[in-house]
Amino acid sequence: MRFLNNAKIDGNQLQECLDYLEKSCRIAAFQAKQAGSYNEALVKYGNSMLDDPKVTTELQKATNCLAQAAKEALERHEDIDQIPVPASSMHHAWWATYRAYSAWTSAKNKAITAGEYGKGTETASIENLMKEYQQVWIKAEKEEKRFLKHLRLNTDNVSRIIADAENAVSAEKWEPISKSLESLPDETSLSFSEMDHAAIQANNESSVFVSTELTASVKKRYKTEDVKWLTEFVHLYDQANLNDITRLDLDNMPVDYIATLEGATILPPILKTIENLPRPKDKRLRSLKKSFQDTLHAVIIASEDMLELAECQSNRIPSATIAFDLRYAANMTEQLIRKLGKVLRE
């Protein structure tokens, strides 16, 4: 079992996990409700799609709604700001799933709107996106089962949480926007483009080392206790070596496989240390601490994925999921670098 799920859950953390599970189930219920509405439209209109322009319009509306709902589910998932450590693996797995689902539904929506659906190239591309979504969904289901097993919830408790989530979603009045979605993410925008990749690499390469000797201006900006805290923080940041661990090539695979594999061993102790650091008084430093912890969670998961692949256990984790986890870790590292740079240069 992964490092992040090894620790025992105490009373306070159990409540945090239950709160997180309720939020996660509500997002899943929202997605299921919208997918159900889309399936109803397919059953009602599907066989007549090529015969009646009005039917075609109704199917376009249904597909557009599905794509918007998928984007909404992804955004709701990304808006969860309190992620307990035991839920980290499940959270990142569902992030990959909602991201892949949004890419698939968006591509399908654009093809149908443009009248291209059913043509060879478009159909093949959409089918590939659907397969990628199915692969990462399988992993998310496995991670959720691990999480529930770790919480030791019985069937009745889980059923109650799911029922409450479904009732809450039923009471919602979410509506898609009426105009066609030009801004919905597609399979290109949802993965790192070459420009995104280059930007991340530039950030990594320009921020490989942060001196633990803070500048005079930084020391003046914070109180004595926070200066000590920040000095320890940047020391841990340098030890983590996130830049090498998360540096990816254009295929979104590690440039330095050894560094990525070593992350599974090097980073967990650093994560424990940063979690045990005292709470900074400055709000920006508190936000920086949370960002570092979240980044370490993501990078540890990606490193463990690569370790399982190296140990010939790759059939446990689909290759698409490994790529998602690596991209997510790289993205989190980029955001951390920017935030740390802002703290040190303001």
C-alpha cells in the first residue's frame, strides 16, 4: 500500500476524511445525474439522428450539456481545498478521471456541433479519449476502494453518504449555458502542450536552487519566527529536488528516471518534516506551506507509479494514469516554484 495511506487515522482525521468523502460523492452524483440525462436523450433521439434536423439539434444540446457538466465536475473537484493525507491517492486518481472525462466529452461535443462526428479521423480520436478515460476511471475506483477500506466504513455508512450526496444533487438547480462552448477544454488543452511544457521547464531550470541564506529585504519583511521558519522551509525545498524529479520530456515522461524513482524514498520524510513545522504567522507563508505539502503528495504518487512500473507491476496502473500523475506533479511543482519565487522576491 502506498506511503500516504499507511498511517493510522485518529478521530480528528477521520472526520476530515468523512467530510472529504461527502464532497467527493456529491461530485460523483452530479456527474452521474448529468450522464443519465444524456443517456435518456440518446435513447429518445439516437436512432433518428440522421433523419430529422430537429432531432440532431436536440442531440447537440444534450452533448453540449454533458460537456459543460463534465467541465463543472472537474472544477468542483479542483475546488476541494482540504484533502486529508489518506485521501490523497484517491483524490489525484479522480482528478485524472474527471480531466479525461472532460476531454472526451468536449471533443465529442465539438465534433457533433461541427457535423464531423462519425467521420474516420474524428471518431478514432474520440474513441482514444474514451479509452483513456476508462483506464483512469478503473484506477480511481481501485483507489476509492482502498480509501474506504482504510476508513473501515461498513456498507450502511457508505450507502448513507451516497444517498445524502444524491439527494443534495437532486435539489440543485444547475443549468448549462445556452450558447455553444468554444472555451471548453479539449484533449489538447487538457494535456500539456509543447508551450506549457517549455514554460514548466523554464521555471524549473531557473529555480533549481534557493539559497537558505535569505536576503536582507526578505528578513525585514517577516517577523523573527517566520524568518527562521522560511529558512528551514527553503532548506527542505532544496532537499526535495522537485525540479529533477518532475522534469518531463515532450511525451510527458521523466527526463531523469533515477531522480523520479528516488522521489518515492526521499520525499516522504521531507513531507513529514514540513507537516511538523510550526504554523507560520504570515498568511502567505501558511499558503506556501500548504502548496509544498500538496506538491509533495502529488510527486510521491507519481514517483510510486514509476517505481511500480520499474518493478514490472505496471499492469496495476494504466500507462495513461501514470502520465496523468506525472503531468499533475509537474504542474503542482510549477505552481510551487512561482509561489516561492513571489515570496522571496516581493
